[in-house]
Amino acid sequence: VQLQASGGGLVQAGGSLRLSCRATASIFNSNIMGWSRQAPGQQRVTIATITTRGATLYTESVGGRFTISRDSAKNTVYLQMDELKPEDTAIYYCGARTSQYLQPHYWGQGTQVTVSS
């Protein structure tokens, strides 16, 4: 398994969750890591990315509430999700890409996040 995601679950609105995605070293050290999500009936969209140098980008819907980070010692990327809203309910996927302008070349399995109101 090249990307292994974990950490989803059920949380009440206003709560927090942290997702983790462990990658193989070769993927982690040479790719932009990121998180995407797909809500029922909607397309998968990228919500946060982090480069190998630690530069981050967020989609407007999660900026200020979510924080992406990476731990090089563990080849792991995290997504700290605070102030969760019911509209954050989705399947979350980690991905690795070579450019911000491209879709991920590698995907982890999805992890369900459900936010109750």
C-alpha cells in the first residue's frame, strides 16, 4: 500500500478530528501531498496541499479551520480539522502529485468523516 489513510469518524458540529496518511518514503519525499474530499453526489475536490518544503494551500471552504502538515520522520501527512461543520461530511482521500496543476498520481483509500448537527 503506497498511501494509507486513517482517522475518520463521527463528530458533532464544532468538534475536531485529525486525519493521517502514511506514504512510502519515495512518494513522500518527491511529491506534493494533499487531501481531497468527496461528498455524496459531488465530485472529488482537493481541499489542502503541502509541498516538500512545507508550503501550504487551502480551498476557501476550509481555510482557517483545517491545517495540513507533514512529518518527514514518519513519512506522514496530517489534516487537523477544527470547527467542523455538517457540510464537511465526506469521504476524505489523501493524494500525492508532482504539480499543483495536476491531479494526484497516487491515492490512498478513503476515510469517512461524518459531522452531525
